[in-house]
Amino acid sequence: MLKRRESRLLDLFTVGLAGDEATYARFLTELATMLRGYFRHRLPQQAGDVEDLVQEVLLAVHNARHTYLPGQPLTAWVYAIARYKLADHFRAYARHGALSEPLDAAQDVLAAPDLEPAQAKRDLNLLLDQLPDRQRLPIVHVKLEGLSVSEAAQMTGMSESAVKVGVHRGLKALAAKIRGTR
Amino acid sequence: MKTDDLISMLATGVPPVDRHVVSRRFGIAVATGAALAILLVAMTLHVRADLADVAVTPLFWAKVALPLSLLLGALWMATRLARPGMPIGACWPGVTAPFAAVWLGALYVITQTPAGERAAAVLGQTWRVCPFNIAVLSVPAFIAVFWALRGLAPTRLRLAGAVGGLLSGAVATLAYCLHCPEMGVAFWGVWYVLGMLVPTAIGAMLGPRLLRW
């Protein structure tokens, strides 16, 4: 069972690393399922943080994918990253009492312009202005203007993976601002 | 953001991954660090005048062997620490055996030295400046090695910082061999080691802060 998962994940990952988008997305989806189980088991009291951690690790796996050594057990590599992010989570939890807010809240705000377009847009801009450029610009270009990640990267001069990180971290920060926690 | 949205964002426009990033980053770091350290030796300390003469003696190469073996051991360990989930147990002899060897050699030399001259054998002529010089020479390599590590994915930050520091110390000591006139094993066993432990300790201290990702 474990062996099968390892070899299946590895196949998807290897093809994905070569630049096959669909396979890479399937790898990340299966990985997310696996990580959800891992974190649920370790954070039974903090169910709300599980999805957050899953996303954090997916992002970390994506950004560190060049450090996987061919031949190394893929699950060992993934779990080392998951453990590292979990330790980070416990440290932050000990400091703040609670980790960041679920990201869905930010998504709702970005969807809000349907209801009261002008008002919501002004509020959103106010919030966006508080973000650093590396998070604000990716959100404006990708999430509001609907550009692709690579177009946004070209426009801002950032790397594509920096744009992706910016969108993710920026939405997270927005959610926290909306709740007034930061 | 929903996890599915994150996944589709991450998977869009992924370029094929470069397999040699780890070795390339460390290669650049060690080469840059060594070049700058040698340049510093040549400009501020001067290369020892009798280098060509001592370069043919086995004792000179025994001296070079200490930082060189530590450089290789630390480099190997650092490249493994830069990848998540790599066991590093087999790396420990690489970064400890050179110390053990130089201390055994030093002990032997000391026992062969008459009691009255032992202190002089350990202190040499330059013990006051040696660790300081090595620590200063390690600065460029230290910055370069931390740059290399920051682009990778160490998960044991304090250890990665320490080994990165040791690597920069070994690079610096290797360059310092071009200048240092000391030819006593006991001297190397104390002052070279001390000089290399300075960046090692600083690396262990700064690792958790500088290498977080």
C-alpha cells in the first residue's frame, strides 16, 4: 500500500517535473489528500488550520521541487517538508495563540464586487494598499485583472514562482486584515 | 484561497525543473568564496615568500590536508542538509575525522617535544592573529554559502547553518595557508581549529533566522 503510493506519486512527480502541467496538478491533488490525512492526525484540536497547512506545504513542495534528489524516497522528502512546516506552525501558534485565518475569507472579499461594486472596490483597494508590492501586484494582476501568472510575472519583473507565492501569501494577509487580527 | 485553486495556479506554466541546482549553487558559492579569500590574502596579508620552497614538502601538504578534507566533508554534508529528508548520519565522519586526526598529530608532536618548549610549539609566532584572520577571510564564503542554502530547502536550520559556517571556515583556512608561516601540527590543532569554529558558531547562531523559508 505504502509502496504503491510512493511509486504512483513518484511517477506523477517525475512527469510533472519535466513540465507536464496536467500531471503535475494531479500530483499536487494526490499530495494534498495525503497531507490532509497527515495534519488531521497531528492537529485534531485545530481542524481549521489543517487546510492552511496543506496549502503551505503544497507551496513549499512546489518552490523546493528542485531539491528532490532522483532516487531519494519521495515520501521521505515530502514528509520532511511537512514536518518542517508543522514545527513552524507550532512555533507561530505558541507566539500568537492562533495561526492565520482561513484563506476562504479573502476569496469572499474578492468575490464581493458583484454585490456592491463601487463600495467593495474602494474597500478592497484600501486593504490592498497596505500590502507590500510583492503581494499586492500579483493579486491585482492575477486575481483582479485576470492575467495569467506568466503575464503578471512579465509585467512586474518578478519570477513566476514569486508571483504565485505573492498571490498566496497576499490573500492570506488580506484575510487576516479583514478579521482585524493584524 | 481554495486548495484546488492553489493547485491549478501552481501547476500553470511550470517550466521543466533544473536538476543540477544544488550542485551549481554550492559550486558557485565555494568558488566565489575561495577566489575572494585568496584575493584578500594577496592584497592585505601577502603570500608567503617561500611558498614555492615549502610547497614541495610533505609537511605543507599535511597542513593543506586539514582544511581541504574539512571542506570536502562540510560540502558533502551541506548539500545533503540542503535537501529535505536526506539522512546525514554517514556525513559525520567527514566533518569530525579531520579534527581527530590533527589533534592526534598534535598530541604526538607535543609528547615528542621537551617540556620547556611545548608552549612555544603550540603558540607559534602568530597565534594572536591566526583565528582572527581566518574568521575575517571566511566572510565572503560565509555570505556565498548562505546565499546557496537560502535558494535550497534546509529543514534543520541550526545544523545547516553550522555546517555552512564550517564550510566557509575551511575555504578561508585553505586560502590562509598561502600566507601562514606556521609549520607546527600543534599550532594548527589549536588556532586553525579555533579560527574555523568562529564561522561555525556564527552559522549555528544565525541559521534558524537566515535560512527560514
